[in-house]
Amino acid sequence: MQPETNLFPLYYIAKILIIMRQKFTNRGIKVFVILILGFFVTSSVSYSPVVHMYSPVYMKRADMENAIGLKTDVPVKNPGKIYLHNNYILLNEMYKGIHIIDNSDPSNPVKVAFIHVDGCVDMAVKDNIIYADNAVDLIAIKVSNNFQNIEVTERIKNIFPEFEDPHREWSNHEINVYRPEDGVLVAWKKNF
């Protein structure tokens, strides 16, 4: 009979106690063996759960692709790369999108818009097209009317590798165990 996994140590302790009762008559030896067994059982049963500094954030692919859009009043919390285009500053908000700042008057920069792009950590601009990563995809966003209108004109899927855990604590197996069906890793969230 195979013991259940959670009762595995108890199964073997019971077997040892039965053998001890049959073989040993000296009470001192029995107590010593029981103490030693108790030590090993408690040290093998107790464990420290793995607590990672970061946790993966997943989105369904369709949700990730449809979430791109303009937003207002998004504060700068986790700035990334900066890109200058004409009189505009494009400031990456790590994993969230791109802040658009009008820098016509450098002494008084004005926030114009925020382009929400999940999984965005990099961008470039040519003419009126912003090229950005949307997690593992490369997208082209056509902008017009001083960044008041946007349109995703092209998407190349799965061109980039997934983001690595910032502390490299997660194995690929662990990442995939928690991944929902059709899920894309779009960010790493700090746990504490």
C-alpha cells in the first residue's frame, strides 16, 4: 500500500515504532530514537514557502491588443526611456505606456496625452508613427492632431522575448504554471 503524500512521514514513523517495540527492550534507547525521529520529522515537514520579490502580470492576448488607447491624467510613477520628437518628449511609463509631453516651452512642459500600451518598455518615432513594444509584439501607432488621435496600423506578433523577472527568481516552468490560457506576460509587479 502506497501512503498518501501528506501522510508520508507518519507512515514511516509508525513502521519504525512497530519495529522498535519488537526489537528493543531498553526504554532509554526507545526514548532516544523517538526524539531523533521527532527532530527529523519536524524538520522535514516544515518548510518555508517561496516568496518572490516580483509576480508576473498576465493578460489575455485579445484584451492586450484591444487595450491600446489614449488616456488622460496618468501620473508618472515608474519612468523608463525618454525619446525626443520635434517639440515633444515621449516618456515611457514602464509596462503601462507612453506619456506625451509638449516641450515647445522648455521652462513650462505640458502633458498632452498618455498612450496606454500594456507591456511597453521601449519606443521610437519616425514621421508620425510611434513604434512600441506591446509585450511580445511590435506595434506601429499612427498619431495625428498633435497626439490627440491614434491608430494602430500594424502589429508583428511574438517578435520579442517575454520580459524576464527583474531579479531572475522565476523559472520558465513557474512562469508557465500560472499563465492563463492564451495569456501574455505584460509586466512584473513588485510584491513588497
